[in-house]
Amino acid sequence: MTNLETRAIVALRSVRMPEQGWHGRRAEFLDGLMKLNPNAHLSEWQGADLWFLVWRYRRQIEDADVVIKANEIVNGALHLEFS
């Protein structure tokens, strides 16, 4: 995992998510994966889920670089240039 992915997973630990649904389970899975092997590479789907969750709960995340990366992925890199 990259440093930014690790920071994103750590940031999701403090995010409040609905008990029903897959968001909380997926965040816990990613956290467990990081704890098990921090040098592992996220699959395409795992990375997509990670950045979607960060973007979805961006208002609860204080790490600006993590939120910016999620916004770039979800909305496109050029979106920030015009904001």
C-alpha cells in the first residue's frame, strides 16, 4: 500500500458509518488487510472501494491530502483546478 492509502485507511477508522450496509464492513476489511500486511498492494476493486469510502465520508476526514486524492479519483483530476 502507498503511504496515502495507509493514511486513508487510518482516517476511515474514526468515521461514523451506518450500521446497515457494506461501508463499515468494507472499511474494517481494508483496515484488517493493512494490519495483516501493510506492504500488500490493493487490488483494483479494493482501491476503488477505499477511495469511494473516503470521498463519501470526506466531511468527517481531516487529512486534506487524502480527501483531495479521493476527489481526484471520483471527480477527475481537472475538477480541482477549477474549484
